[in-house]
Amino acid sequence: MAELSGLQVFKYLPAAKKQAEANCKKCKFPTCMAYALKLAKGQADISLCPYIPDELKEILEQSLKKPQKEVYLGHKNKVLTGGENVLYRHDKTFVNKTIIAVLIDTSTNDWKEKLDRVLDFQLTRIEDVFKVDLICFRGEVSDDILEDVEQKGFAWVKEENLSELCEVKDGSLKETVDELIEIRKKAVIEKDENFSNPVLIKLNYDKDIYRLMSKASVYLCKYANVLLFENFNEALFSTLMTLRQNIYTDPQKPLQVESKLYEFNNPDENSLVFLTTNFALTYFAVANELEALNRSAYLVITPSDGMSVLTAWSAEKFTAQIVAKTVRKFNIAEKVKNKKIIIPGLLEHIRDEIQEELPEFEIVVGTVEAYQTANFVKFLGW
């Protein structure tokens, strides 16, 4: 059943039926319509209204029922999987990110070395810190090791305790993906309880890391809840976690970085100063180029609600006044002798406005594309 709208709920309430109890406020809402809107979104308790008919109770129960079960995995540091409501992220949003797990087989000679590598692995991206979500043990393992894993903040589980998950075999790519899609459709569209368990795929050891990465990337997108790897490869896991971060975000909330002053290559008073918005993709494009420069630099990030350069300007989130306020907030004038600030090339049309707001600096129009930064700096003789 599709998600109910507020109007669909409202027609069952007293105000829609013009009954004496209309808008009685016993539900603590000002009108039946306000209550209906909250009911449709699952943000109000159905028991608040004493006049709701049994028919609506049944409809709401079915509509608000989660198509996919939520399951906690792990001993003490538990991780949550499942609970997905949609086929496509833009329909609403995905809920619980795909768990990326490693299988530690204690019957192998190098399992302790592998475990140490897993525990040491960490990735920081857009101010999020990622590590392996779940360590799955096959075979006997001492309580001391399990306690150490827990103390380091990792969730662990015995392989035999994954029975709440629906395992899909890693066969041919097409067959596996077709099965994953069919399970998700059965769960989300038909709300078939036989397909409501979160899905696990075990990826056996594969010396071709590129093939393994390709398969895992597809499974992450369509629609595995848990990926359990026999391989552990830092590059593989970094790639998958980066992909996952981009997928498991709210599509209505732009991915953004913190508005602050970022430093590259040990900046000093002779460093260059660049400026752009806090849209994550813009930040990383510029940051990668600044890291590769043969000199130090500061990067001023303005608070732009995660919008790209032109979008922020058109929404008045990147104005001369905002730029000046941000530059002064971070005391740029006290940090550098070179009083030049390089703005994005797409904002050449507001250069003079920024210059008026920051007369103590020379405002320089930079490149349109981030990859041109090195040649731009070289051409200016900086």
C-alpha cells in the first residue's frame, strides 16, 4: 500500500464528516486536518482521537508498517541494519547504511594480523570518521580478544548469529542483482513479510580486487543491507565507504563541510588565500588541487548551506557581505602578508562588490575549474 496523504486520512475524521466532534482538540491539535497531516506521517499517536473508526486504524497500521525489519547485529557495540521504506533514495531517503563487515576466520594462520589491520583502519571524509562496521568471527576466539575489540569501539558477531538476515548468494552479477531487486520490491511495494528480513551477501576471497570492488559497489546500490568480505583491503573499503557516504545521505539536505579556515602544506604569512562555498564536492575539488601545489595555502569556506558556487550566489548565500564577514571572522589579515584573496572564477561579476567590502585585500578572480589552479598560480608567478 502506498503512503497515505493527509487528505486521505482527513476524510475519516469528524471534521470531514461534519460531525459534532469536529475540531474538538482532544487530540491536542488545533484542527482535524492538522491531526490528519501528522497521522499520515506517523508523527502522532492514533489513540489521541477517540472518534477514529476501526477502518482507518487498519489502514494506518498497514500504511505505517515498515516494509523491512530493523535488526541489531553485534554483541555490545551494536549496529543497526534494515528498516528501508523505498526503492529509490530520491523517493524519500534511505534509512540505515549498508553494513560493511569483515570475516575473520580463526582457523587461518594470519587471522590475528588481519584483525589488527581491520582495527587500525580508519577513513575521514567530509568530517565523518569511518571504520569497519562489523567484525564477524568464524571459529573459536578468546574472550580477551573479543573484549579488546569491544574496547576499541568495534561491533563483533559470531558467524552463526547472522540467522536473522536473508542471505543471497554471490553468483553471477546479473542473477544476484535481479534477486536483490526482487526481494526489495516484494518488501517495499507488496509489504510481503516473507521478504522483510535485511539482506546479507558474503563475498568470498577474490584475488582480482577490481572485480570484487565492482560487484560490491553494485550490491551496495542494489540493495544489500550487509556486505561481508573475506578480503580485507584498505583501498577497497575506502572506495566503498566513500560510495556509501554519497548514497546514504538525505537527498533534501546538501552534503556540506564545515565553514572554517582550512590549511594546506603548513601555511605561513606568505601563503596564498583561496575562497569558496561549503558544498562538499566543491571543497574536495579545490582541496585536492591545493594539496598538490608546491606551496602552502589557506582555504576560506563560507557558510553557504551546502550549495555550489553559482547556486549559492543566486540564493543570496554567497554575497560580498557574507564573504567579508567570513574573512574577518577567521582573521585572515593577521595571518598573511600577501593581501590577496582568490575567489572562484564563476563569481567574477561580484568581484568589485567584494573588493568594496574588503578594501584591505586585493580580490583576485581565480579559475572556473579547480583542476586549472596549479597553472593559474604558475601563470601569475606566485
